[in-house]
Amino acid sequence: MFGFLKKKLKESVNKLKQIAKKEEPNIEDIEQAVSEIQQEKPVLPAKEEIIEEKIEIKEEIEKIEEIPVKVDTKKIEKIKVKELEPEVKEIEKKEQKPEKEMHPKGAKKENIFKKIQRKITEKEIKEEDIKDILWDMQISLMQSDVALEVAEKIINDIKNSLIGKPAKKKEIEKIVYNTLKQSISEILDIPKINLLEKVKEEKPFKIIFLGFNGSGKCVSGDTLIPLSDGRIIKIKDLYNTYKKLLKERKINDGFILNSKKTGLKTFSINPKTLKIEESAIENMWKLEKKDLFKITIENGQEIKVTPEHPFFVLKEGKIEKIRADRLSEYQYIMVPRSIGNQREKLNNSDILEIISDKKLFIHNKKMVKNIYNTLEKAYGNIKKAFEQLEIPISFNTFAYYRKEKCIISADCLVKIIKKHKHIKNMINKQQLIISYNGSKKIQLPKLNRMFAKFLGYISGEGYIYNNYIEFTNSDNNILKDFEILSKKLFNIELKLEYDKRKPSIKFYRLNNSALSFIIGKMIKKKKGKEIEIDNRLFRLSNDFWSGFINSYFDSDGYIQKNTRNIEILTKSKTFSKQLSMMLLRFGIIASYGKKNINGKEYYRIYITGKSKLEKFISIINPISVEKKRRLNNISALPYQFEITELIPHQGRLLKNSRIKSNLYQINLSNNLGVAHSLICQYETYDTMIPRDKLKNMINVIQKPNKFLETLCNSDVSWLRVKKIEKIKNKDKYVYDLTIRNNHNFIANNFIVHNTTSLAKVGNYLKNNGLKCIFAAADTWRAASIEQIEDHGNRLGIKVIKQKYLADPAAVIFDAVKHAQSNDIDVVLADTAGRSHANKNLMDELKKIIRVNNPNLKIMVIDALTGNDVVEQIKLFDDAVSIDCIILTKTDAYEKGGAILSAAYTSKKPILFLGTGQEYNQFELFDKDKIISNLLEQ
């Protein structure tokens, strides 16, 4: 907290220090001080005192170290004695003057040395000396979300403490910090509420929580979500998969799954460091929604979201959150540069889950016999084993497979290994022999790089039929490589065939039903149909997928002649999205679009830009001679800017950092070996700065802006919004994930709920011996009742609720009656987030207050909304007269100014500061602690 504001204040204080003391005093300063003293009209001492003063001066010279400079003391003594001689002669001439005139009554004697010391150690600061610095300081305060009237107060207090008042130069910093301390103390000098004492005033004590609308973050069902285990899965499929394993709860306009115990994780972005982290998925939501917004960004990627869905938008020196329905074109939103690097190995048991079918059989006789014998021993007889395991075929068929064939079907084996780990370990150690529907036996493939290349070829130019697979290509090298892979993997001899209608087209045919079935299950591709890779395969390592990309590019990739542009085509929209996300594993942000070839629509993935091309080239080794030649020629082509590596709107921050480091633009251009004009261009507000250039400039600048450093080292890029469309949801539902810690997932979503603050207050009161209940009076927002129930269950606090769309005032009224009947100390009521623009909701809030007459109305405000807190407080205070404030997310709020603004402009007590997501991450407002954190030097 306060990192940004603290830094800005320190920079301003240092500037004030330099104004007072631009350079260390030297011998010339002392000579100047003596000259000024000589021009003064001194109160002349008596003659006999001159000798005495000379002696004092010599003694003082011995203590010269009191002056905070290193000078030649002999020189000083010489100057003093030499310059004092005319004074002594002058005094001797005026001896005849009465002694009373020499020593006016009450005059204090000050020797020449003391005068010199005062001249060189004190400074009287004038307004013109610090006018520009104070203006910069006011701008810095306002950039830190300090309201204008608060910033003006601080500046005026500093002016009053410095201007026209002589002060020792070395004490300027102390004076300014003391002034800041006093000024901020006055700003934070607001009434206090001791909640533990306050709730004793009445029983039950009624507390109502108010606030602006929270931000929903639902996405369409076809949105792909990368999970930390490697899977890339549609959010709809993710929900439906876990729906079979977890208990689904019905809510007002949808359903919820509590996935906390599954250990399921996805990727999220830490808003402080802008680094990608793994975060737990606590809940999954399926909610009804008709209206959506489709957001398309400049690299062609798109996402469909609810109107409330917030995006992270980059502005000068800060990141803001803007809802989809308030987003505008040409704003730059956050996208990930990469996702996790998976290294998981899939065993035979994992493969069997993917290809499970009653017609697919395992033929390892010794192993199969051991499995049946193990089941018989475990359950007493094979019949009980069949019943207990719920085998998905008839018992007669199951017994026939055991006695007559000594085989077992894949779907039976999958049922068995889920309950018998030792059987699972047994089959994972074997090379399984399989057949499908009476076909020729083959080995179950190992999921290694060799098989990945085979899968890539089939995905690109293969056709899967019921009993065989065809692979077509015109490049002899690619055909030969495919033949070698087939022989090594499946021991299948291939014969090259020619199309009778077009003899130039050559193809291989693999006649095996089992292989056709397996490949079809893994990539879900049939002739003329779209490819979609089974999401479980994405758990495999990057080495596997680099092999897949290699052969897919060989069969369906293209390098545009004389350009730095690699293109991959597919007819499948789903696969194009899967491939784009797969490339993120390698740090490659691909562009996306459509292309029409001979009247057929293809989805186009293309890669441009030096670093992205270099990364792509590093993971592939084409078999095609022509593609290899063109890849080798790419490095000789002209350099291209990469839109994914450009950082917008940070020119002024760069310029300010350079100036603070006392560097000129020419210094940067010389150090970096670039044109001076280019540095000028980078320092304008609207210019896009390449990430690598910005890194180089920051390395040269001694005092770089921390935000610029964070941007350079982040795991995110910033892409311009190209198109915003309001659309209708083709599906009935939209989907959401509740993410622990960072409260966003890879699609840049996040969540804000007032109920969290309510739960924290409930926990605080309960821990202090008070009995509480929650009133679920937010009957308007989807899933709000379930959320407060979840908090109540965790904390052991009862929740009073009604149905959705019920009268919230009645819900609170019921809660108060329950509290009165059950000796409950405090009722804490959650209300729907409201906007001043929604008159009906604001009128409803007024009714809630009127009917229930609460003892305390607490407004919950997100500190990250910055200076908007002032307007938000005013709107609610005008409507219902709020009593106090809770500021949330102060731990993630570096600027800190919103706290000062809220306190000074509202004069409302700040009750708590939210410092995290856990129930105990809640601090009582402490003025002294805030001042200490802010002004600690």
C-alpha cells in the first residue's frame, strides 16, 4: 500500500532539498558571506572588545567542523583576520563616541564567525524558487488518486512552512516531512467508530452493506480455458465434465458446482507483478444470459462475454478495469504472452480412458488372466465383481471373454482400474496389444514425439474412415517420413498408391480398424469433418506438441515468399483456437483470421515478427525441402515490428524517468546507438514502444519508473480493440469460474463481491464474542444468495434468505425478527450493488433503509477505483446518508490516494481496510499507521 504515492512524495521532497542546497558551500561562499557582513551597518563594539573578539574568532576557527563542509581552515583564518583589520581601524577612529551608542540596551553580541556560519548554513526560500516543484508535486498527488482539494491543502501547507522563513539547509527535509505529517494527520482526522462498542447500543444491532454494482465475468460456452494440468478445454465442457463428479446446485437463473476439493487449477495474472500464476478454481457457474458482447482485438482473436465482463486496459502509468459494454475501440487490453509449460506423461490407463469402447479389446493373455483372477479373489467370485464394478456389458458376455477368449474390452478395463490401483499399475507397465471389432492386432501407441508427428500428419492431410486411414501429399520427402513412422509405430507395411483421376496425387492407406478408431478418438476427425483434439492430450509435454506442430506445418503450413510470415490453415474453428493456445506454451502469440480458397472457408493462423518467428523455427525441423529453404531465408528479410511486443501510452513516464536521472535525450541515443529523433518519438504519449527498446532504455536510466520495469518484465501483452459487437447468445447459458487469490483467469476476468466484506465483519464480530446472522438481501444479482450461504457455512453463521426477486426489505425484516427471538447481537444485511443511474434500484435501497431503520450503513468501496471513490461516496451519501466506509483491495493498491480522498472529502469514518481475500485480512483503520507507512523515510 502507498508504494506509488510514497515514491512521488519522496521525489518532491528531494527536489525541495536541492533548491535549498544546490551545491556544497566552499571558500567562495565564505568570502561572499564576509563581504555581505561588511556592507551591513553593525553595532560597533568598544575598542577593548576587538582584541577579545579576535581571540574568540581564533578559538571558533578551531571548531570549524561545525560547518557542514570541508574547506581549508587556514584560508578562512587568513580571510577573517585580514578582513577584520579595516573594522578595527574604523572603530579606533570612532573611540570618542559614547559607549552607550556602541552598545544599545539589550543588544546581543554576535561575533563575525557566527555571522559567517549563519550565512552559509541558512536559506530563506522564496516562492519563485519552489513554484515549479510544488506544481509537479500537486500533479503527482493527483496521479496518485488524491482529490484536487486534498492535493491543494497539502501544497498550501508546505508553502506556508517554507516560504519567507529562514531555515538551516540541512533541516529542510525535516521541515517538509513534519509538514506532510501534520497535513496528512489533519486530512485523516475524521471521527472514529469503535464497532465493538457501537453494537452494544441496541440489540439486535442492524448493519446494512451498500455499494456499486459488482462486475460479472461470464463468457460464452465455447471459450477455451487452459488448465494447469495442460488441458485446453471449452468452459462448457469443463463444467459438464465435473457436473458428473460433483453435486450441482440450482440457483435463481442457473447452477453452481463447488470444485474446491478437486484441486483443479487454471492460470491467472497477478495484478501487482503482471506475472502468470496457477490459481485454484473454487466454483464453476452456469447462468442464463441472452445478451453478449463480442470483442475482437487487432491480431484477430475474439471473445464473447457478458456486458459486465471487465477487461484490463493499459493507460499512462496505470492499469484500469473497464466493462465490455463501456469498452471502446483503440483501447489496449491485456492478453497473456505465454502459459505454463506442461511435462506430464500419459500412461496406458490414460490412453484407454480416451479411446474407451466396448469393441476395443486388450489381448495380453497373461496380464488379462491375472486381472480376472485378482477380481475373483477381491470379491469372492467373478459374478460379485461384475455387479460391484457395474461392468457395462452383460454378465454372460463378460464371462465369455474371460473363459473362451481371455480378452477384456477397454470400457470394462477402465471401470476396473478406477477402483483397483494395483491393476492400473499392472497395465501401465505392459505394451498393450489391441484390436477393434475383429481387426488385425496392433500395439497401443506410446504417446511420444514419434507418435506426435504421425498424429500431426493425419490432422493435416489425413482422412479417417471406419476401417482405414489415408494420408495424401505431393512431397516425396513427407510421404517417405510418414511411411517410416507407420512402420516403426505399428509395424504396418505401406504401399504408395495413385489417384486414378489425378495421377499426380499420391497417398498411403493404412488398413486397420483399431488404428482408425484410436486416431479418430484422439483428434475427432472424419473425412470432410472438423478436427478437434481431445483435451486430455494437452496434458502432454511441449516436446510432444512441438513434434505435432512440426508435421502439421509440413503438411498444412505455408511460408509466404519474401515475407516474414508463416501461415497454417485449417477448416476447423475449434482446432484453430486450440492451436493458437498451444502456441502460447512456446511464448508465441499468433494472429488469427479467415481465408477463402476455391470457395471454401479456412481458418488462418499466422505468425509474424522476428522473435515469434525465431521461437517457431526453433521448435520445428521441416521435412519439406522448399519450406526448409524459405525458413532459412527469413532471417535475411527486413525487420518487422511485432504488435504483441509494443507497449503503448508510456512515453511521458519514460521521459520523466530520464529527467529524474539527469539524462538528456542525446545521452540515451548515444548509449543505445539509435537516432536522437527515435528517442523523441518514444517519449510522446501516443507512441508505441517496442518492449526490447524500452528494456534497453530502462537499463541506461538510473532511476527508472517501477511501473515501466513491471511492464517490460511482465507475462502479458497489450493489443488494441478492433471491433465491439453486441450479439445474442446462441446457447442458453454463459459460464464463469471463481478463482482464488488473483480473481481472474487467462481471459483476463475478475470478480468483486460486497459479500466478502460482510463476511469479514461477521468473522470479526464473532471472534469478539458476538452472535451474528446474515441477511441475504441481494435478491437481484445471480448467485448472490449462494455466495453469502457459502460464507455463512464457512464461518458457522446462520443465513436468513428468501427466493430471488423477493423484497429485500422483507428479507432484512425477517432477519431482525429472527435475531430478536434468538438473542442474536448483530444482523448483517447484504444488498445488491447499485448504480446511481438505476433509479429503481436506488429507490429500492431507500425503501430498505426506511423499513428497517438500520443502526449503521456501511458503504463498501473498491480502492482500485481510485479517485472515483469521492463521487461514489457522494452519490450514496446524498441518497441514504451513509455512516462509514470500508475500503477493499488496499493491499493491491499502490497509489494510496483514494484513502486520503475518501477521508478528507467525505468526513465519514473509515471502519476497515481490506488487505486480502482471507477473512482475517482486514485491518482496523489506524491513522498513525497510515502516516507511518506513507512517510517512513
